[in-house]
Amino acid sequence: SVLDKLTNNMSTETKPEEKKEYITTKAIDTNRKFEYCIACLGAGYVGGPTMGMIALKCPEVKVIVADINPKQIQRWNSDKLPIYEPGLDEVIKACRGRNLFFTSDVTQAIKDATMIFVSVNTPTKKYGMGAGKAADLKNWELAARHIASVANGSKIVIEKSTLPVRTAHSMLRVLHANERGIEFSVLSNPEFLAEGTAIRDLSQPDRVLIGGNRNKKLDIEAINKLVWIYKHWVPSERILTTNLWSSELSKLVANAFLAQRVSS
């Protein structure tokens, strides 16, 4: 009847929203206090191993790896990891639940962390200008907008993906478009990992490149904080600091040299 339909509509409208279930690594010691907290958005080939190495070398730092794909997080929390790299299994098992956590709750990870690595996929564009050649930055922009919308204070945002030059500048504009006046520092910290030797490349890197602006106190402090993280196991002479554009360009140049060597 009409009355039944109205009653059903009313009950639907007043029904409270169901709380979303998230998957998160269980902490071995729930009372443990950490000196600093880092998050990484993207639990892929770069994000997982990199954060695992940071957690292994920096036991006083809490490291959270967040991904919107719950199946990916389930695999990182299992005995069968989503990717294989020699030595990766040992690194993850040594830290997981202690100071390394995998979660599908991206929002909470952003709120908990002071430093956020963004390591999301940047596939090749399938349509529009640059189709088949240019990088599709949709995931990066979505990540930046989400950080800006849920951040509960000043954050250091680090681009880890391979991106076109000046992406960090564009990302900074997106982050600072928030209506709450929250300040962000954007750094570039490209990865130089090779498949099959990723753990060795992370534990014994021939260089660590950090790019950032030095015209603001907040940005200088952000660079120094990232340098502090890497100094736990990387000699100072191998940690190179430069400006944002140079850091982004260096990664692209390194890829171009590698492609030339492979194709020659």
C-alpha cells in the first residue's frame, strides 16, 4: 500500500550509515610510544619495500602503509606478500606489528602521520593530450585532495612516484587550496630501485636524493627531518639535497640513461 511505501521510505531515510570496516595490522605492543610517525599512500612495489626498510632501520619511528585496496592490505598482513623481492619477507616480518603497520584506513593514516609519502600508480594516459605517452596524474591529484581535506595539522608530503617536472609545484597548489589554512611542505624523494635487488638498493643506496624549496623555514625543517630519517643507515655523503625541479628532473634523466643502456 501507499502507507507501507511511505513507512519504508522513512525508515530508509532515518537509518544510520553503516560504519566501514577497515583492515589494519594488529599491534604487538599497544602501549608503545613512538618518536615520530610516517605514512605512505600506496602499498605497491615502491611503497611497501621502502617503508619496510625505514621501519627496520628506524625502530623509534611508527610507519603506516595505507591503500584503498583492502585485498592488497590483506596480503601485506599475511604470510604471502603481494610482491616478491629477495629479503623482503624477512624485513616485513621483523617489523610488522611492532613499528610497521598496513591499513586500508587511508584517512586515519593521514591524520596520524606528520610525514606522508605518496607512492600511488602513475599509469600512461589512455586518452586526451599525451595519450599513450604522458603520465596520468589523476591518482596523484586525488591523493593530494584527500590529504588536504582530512589533514589535522601541518604535514610534510613527499612525492615518491616517477612524475613529470613541476608536479610538486602543482601539488602544492592543490594542498594549499584547503579552506582551513593548513600549511604543507612538498618534497621530492625519487626511488632508484631495480627489480630483483630492491632490498639491497634500499639498504645500501649509492645515493638518496631529496628535493625541496629552501625559501621557507617550514620547508627547510621538512628537508632536515627527511635527512634525519635516512641518516639512520645511509652515510651523510650519499644524501644529496637539491631543489624540487632538479630532484624531479634527475629521476627522469636516470630513467633515460637506463633506457639508453638497455636499448644499446
